[in-house]
Amino acid sequence: MISPETLRIVLAVCFGSLGILHFVRGRLLEKYAVEGGLLNAEVAVRMSGALLIVSSVAIFIEKYAEYGFYGFCLFLILSNIILHKFWSKNTGIDQWLELLHFVKNILLAVLIWYIKDQLI
């Protein structure tokens, strides 16, 4: 069985890495966001990256872990609403890929919320 401490660290490292990628590979994410209809993609990509990094640090600092879990869930839900609009895609493959991302984010948010309740 995985220890709660290890689970917290793995989540923080994985989501923190994604947050760093929002800055390192921001141009690619901005292009995707613009194609999705987001108005100020550069700011949105940077803000979402910052949310992931701050949430990861909060999870590392066990005292603020609950806020980090909330931040991860907020990121996942907002990215679903703003970016993964499978219902508005025209082609079958685009619709399918966005649906997969949408469902994956919902599942991750539910699992993170469950893990939060188990660890805190």
C-alpha cells in the first residue's frame, strides 16, 4: 500500500511539473487555447500554470495541503468548462479527443477530492 506521504508527493510533483510546462511550453498551450476560443490565452495559460505550481507547493507544505487539493480540482474543472468543449467540435475525432480529456479531468477531480478526504 502506498503511504499518504508518498501519494501527496507524487501528486504534487506531477501537477507541479504540468504547471512548469505551462511556462516552458506556453506557446503551444496558447495556440490550443486560442483554437478553443479563449480570448486572452497567454494570461490564462500563465495563470493556470501558476495555480498548479502554487497548489503543488501547498501540498508539499502539509499544513496547507487542503488548499492545494482544492486548487487542483479548480484547475481541472475550469479547464473542462473553458477548453474541452467536446459538444462544439465538428469532426468525430476532435469530438472524441475532447470528450476523453473532459472525462479524464472529471475522474481526476473526483479522485483528488477523495484523496484529500482520506489524507486530511
